[in-house]
Amino acid sequence: MPEPTTFYRFHWPDGVSSEGRGMDVADALEKLGFGAEAAKTLEYYEVLEETPADHARHEMIKDAYR
């Protein structure tokens, strides 16, 4: 069974955005043809769709701070 991946939208300083899937940000960028170090040049990125395990972990963290 393939590992679930997270879907990201990357925003670059020149106003261009790109979308990709990966186990993490570096993996998604590499699959798009960028080196993992490209993450340092991003303006920001968005998580558009989390893996079920990531979603559950984030919900547990939010609950801990309520």
C-alpha cells in the first residue's frame, strides 16, 4: 500500500505558486523538480490536504491547548 502524502501549495517570492504532494515539504519540492533547499526561498506554503495520520496528530495537539 502506498504511503499517504500531503498536498501543498508553495508561494514563491516572484508571485508564482505551485502545488505538489509529498511526505513532507522537502519531498514535495523534490518531486516538482526543486532541491530540498528550495524551501528556504519560499515566501510561505499552505497545507491543502493532510494525511489522515497528520490530521489526527494536529487535532490532538489542538485539543491539548484547549
